[in-house]
Amino acid sequence: MTKKASGTDITMTLDYHIGQVINGNRRFENIFQSLSRMILGDSSKIHRVNVNGRNTFDFDVFRQGDKHIIGMFDEINSFVSYVKDAAEGGSSKEMAFVLIGEPGNGKTFFVDHLSWLYRNFIMLPENKRYTFRFINLDQIGGYGKITSIESQTFEDPIVLAMNLYEEKEKNIEYLTKAGASEKQIAEWYKAYRTLGACTYYIFEKIKEYCDGDIVKIKEFIEIIPVPVSESRGTITGKYAAKDKITSSAVDLLGEESITRLLHISDTDNPYRFDLRRGALARVAGGGIHFADEIFKNKRDLVQVYLGVIQNRTIEQEGFKWPLDTLIIATSNNSEFARFLEEKEQAPIVDRCRITYMSHNTNYHLQKELTQYAIGSKEKTTLHNEKLHIDPNLNYAISVSVILSRMPGSDKLTPIEMMKLAAGEVAGEKSIKTLSEVINDLNNDPDITKRFGQKGLGHRNLGRSIQILLERSETQEGKCMYAGDVYKAIETVIIDYIQDVNDRVKFLNDLKIGKELYRKNVMSAIFNAYMNEPNAVEKDVMNYVNMIIGIDAKNLGPDKIWTYRDPQTGKLVPMKIDETFIDSVEDRLGLKTKEQKQSYRTTISKIYGQKIIKDPNYDFMDNNDLVKAVTDVRLKSDVAGAGSLVGALSNRTNEDNQKLYNRMIDTMINKLGYCNTCAQKTIEYFCTQDDAN
């Protein structure tokens, strides 16, 4: 390792650090510039997406990690816009970013994941943050046994370099001699800050001791990396709201240290204040401060936040320490509403970039969130035996919670709204209708009435899974059977939803969810009956291809139509069965020729639009069409679903028992069921529950 004559590692000197920044090996940037680079640095990781009929952007950086952020498109776009504006010197740099919403919708998860991403980003050698400490203080005297002092707010060495001399011109001259260009110096000075009170005081003492000799002064300076530690609260730190007795401004700002006063001879020395006793100083060197449930804090603590947000400084008895910190906070709707009622608190809200976070409303994305709640590790029973998970469980839970988040509307039913929000087909209703509904709802001054703001949250979802696991049926059957989760969700609604109107709505939504689950079961039973995992998909696509081919010009008298399969690109011959087409359309309630032709045109149009984006599109999101095709196929094979129910229910007949055994075997070996959930699913199919 290269050493100076004095024995100091040359890589820890101020001159070496300045040279590294000039060469681009190290960086001098504020927190907003770092975050902006982390999110927007690679343009190939920014994508255009359509959410609820509106174009927006998605950023791959937030989708990293085993347990990454799911959805939250609007909230992420608001945050990215806020960070970019602050990085470019806009008004956002003097504001806090505040997420407001119902409990359990992912506010804290968003901030924790952002902090995790930022810590990983800062750990990369090219992104490391550096600070400095003063050493050899025993030579100066006045500090007792304290021989070295770190910058309490992790100030950047370039800030120190811009404050080496009293005169700005001399500092610029020094940086120029170090090799910095005019452009670099001009860029640095845009982020110029004075030194913090204790750093300035100690540095002045060093200058006095060295008679202004810059070479000697630099021997008292050592450059060190800023520690990245979640547990110590450096770079990323959190302050959770406490009760009124135990909370104190000391927790944020620090306090006078008795221990330091025993060493410091000059009681006017600002170093007597231990800033790192507070949460803010530990993230002051380009870090993220997370104020959890900020409006639950007592008023004088909120006032402290106001000062910190506005001035970006820690103040103690007139002494000031500049901060380079992103302040991001969360609050639930009720606390924020209570805070707003106190009109004198308006200044703090004025200094916040408020974003109202809704629940996730896309049931495809909800499946991933539900998987988080179910857990990735293998489940076991109380007897430590393997616990199976019903393949329908995720769908059953996801649909139920999503339906609870769909607000009432005259234009759309809950199912139509859910399907459109997931980018699926909802009969004749278009995404434009959903956009209109959302716009109308989002204009309501009452935040809780806006789209996605009310519903069963992630914690309620987690509780329902816990209740399902508690059930003796789950433990004894060694399976988390999907049909049992509805009772668990109902328990959660009754026990945890306080508002009577919400409770009634959620219970009604649960009934709709059970109806959709039954349709899912019908498809599974059909696949099991046909002894093929994708039997329903194939028959649905056969219907779609038949109605496209029936009007084809090259259709001969034998009704054989050859089309190119968009998935494989190969030519596939198909015989058009008009009886099958009519039967499906009759099941859909289409009686006249005009109704049937209109429906066929709609299906053809949807197929044409979808296939461009997704060659694997299979119409399985169209529940009505899937149910109609399933019913028709069951009718043609076993004289209707009723006969299949009879065959499966009455197994005294040997053929019926063979059919039952074959279907159980298919469900276990091909469809992912276990013996318990396969039997229970068939049993449910044989009942008339939820068969609306």
C-alpha cells in the first residue's frame, strides 16, 4: 500500500480523493442525483406500459430482488418525477415525499425496498460515498483523549475542499491546480454547502495550529468511506412514530453529550452536541430518512420535521449542520385527515409532495402479492408433514381481495371492472369506460372514495391465510384447499372491518369471488375429464378459430380451413363444426343470427388486437366463453354437466367409479392437485353451491 512520508495511506488523503473524483472513479453528487442515476441511468430498463387505459412508465430497478415491488405504477412514477425534479434543482429538493393510504397497501414495503436498492447501489465501488475525519487532535490540545473526530453528518470531502480557504477564489485555484476543469468546478459549486458547525470549528482550530500552511493542514485530514449499515441507520435510517411521552426531538436531532464535555476544554465547541444520537445525522451524507407514520408524532416533533424539510439543516442552539437527505414519509388516511383538521399545521403539508397510494387493483399482479403472503418456503403441518397447496388457492384469494377493492359503479359491474383493470376483455365494455369511471372517482375530495383506496389489504390477506392454516381440515387433510379460504376471508371481514357498509360490501364481493372460483373449478373438472391439462384452452381456441375461418374465402365444401398458428408459425388444418359454434353461442344466450354475428365480430376483433402483442393469448380471461365451451363439451360427451355430476356422485356403478378414479389420477398427476384437494374439488363441483 502506498504511504506518505508521515505514514498515512495515500488513498486516504484529500488530494487523492479529489483526483479520483476528477477522473470519474469517485463521485460528488447529492442524494437526488444518486437516486436519479440509480433509476434512470440505463434507458433500456425504462418501459412504456398501459395501466387502466392510461400510458405510463415502468422502471426495472424497482422490480429487482426476490421480493420486489409489484404494481404501484402511479406511485413509482410520482416518486421518480419528484427525484428527477430535485436532482435538477427544482422545488422538490425542499420537500419531503409522503405516501398516504390505507393500512396494508404497501407504503412501508415501498420505502423499505427503495432503501434496500439504494444500499446495494451505494455498495458498488464506483458509487461509494466518502467523508472525512480530523486526526492527530492530541497535537492541537483541547480534546482530552479524543484524538480523531469524524464529520458528524458525513460531509463529502469535496465540500471540505470548497471550504479549505476563506476566499472562494483560492479554493477554485486549489481545485484547478488539482486538475479539475472549469466545467467540473462550476458543477461542484452548484452543490456548494458550508461546513457543519463542529466541522468548521475544529477545522479553524487546525488552521490556527498550522498557521494556515495547507500542506500541514491536510495532514490532519483523512478520507474514509461512509459506512453502509441498515442496523446502524447510516445511509438509510428509519424513525417510527412513538407515543407522546417517549418521543423527543433528541431522537431526530441529537443532544448535548456529557461524555464529550468531559474531554472538551472549550464549552463553546459545537462538538459537544452528539448529533448521531439522532436519526437525521446518520443519513445526512446522501442518505434516505424514513419517517414512518409521520403524522402520528406529537406536534412539536412534526414542527422539527418542518424545519428540517424546509431548511435541510439540523439546528441546535443556533448551530447549524447542512443535510443532504431524502426525507420520505408514510401516513394512513385517518391520521392524515385528523392532521388536516388542525388548520395551523398547513405549512408542513405545504412542504410535502403528497401521493395517495391505492391498493393493487390488477388481479394478475395480485397473484404475485398473494404468493408473497403464502410464502416461498415449503409448508408443513403441525406434525411436520408436507402441506400441499391447492392450485386454485392463489386465484381464489387474489380475486376475492381484488373484488373488495372495486368501488361501486353504474357503468361497470365489479367483475367487468376487475377484468378491465387487469387488461382483460369484459364483454362489450372497453378500457375507455374504466378510465372514465376512475377519473370520476379520483375527482372526489374524499380520498377513501377514489379508485382502489378501499378494500381488503395485504395484512387482511395474510390473516385469512393464517386462519386457513389453523383449520383442523387443513391440518388433517395436509392441504390448503381453496374452497376453505372463503370462510377464512369471511372471518377476517367480520372481525377486522369496523365500518358496517364496508363489511356488507366485502361480504357481497366474496360471493362474487366464489362464483368465479366455481367457473375455475368447472374448467379444472373438464380438463380432468378430458385427461388433458389444456383441454379447455384448446376447445376455446377451436371455437375462436372456427368463427374466423367460417367466413374465409378459401373454405371448401368439406369445411376444412387451413390457418397459420401464431404460436408455432405452422399451417394447421381445421374442420369447422357449425353445430359446435351454434351450441356455444346458444349457451351464451345469443339467439338471433344478428346477435351471433355481432358476437363473432367482437371476438375476431379482440383476437386481432391481442395476438399482435401476445401470440399466446388464449381467451381464458373470458369466463362466459370458457363456461359456455365447457358446458357444450360436457353435454356432447356425457349428456351435460348434470350427468357428469351424477356419475361422480353415484359411484356404486363400476363405470362411474372408474371415471372418478381416472379423473382423480389426472388431477394429481397432471393438474397439480393432491388427493385431498382433488376429492374436495370434485365434491364441490357435484354440489350446487355458488352455481349462479
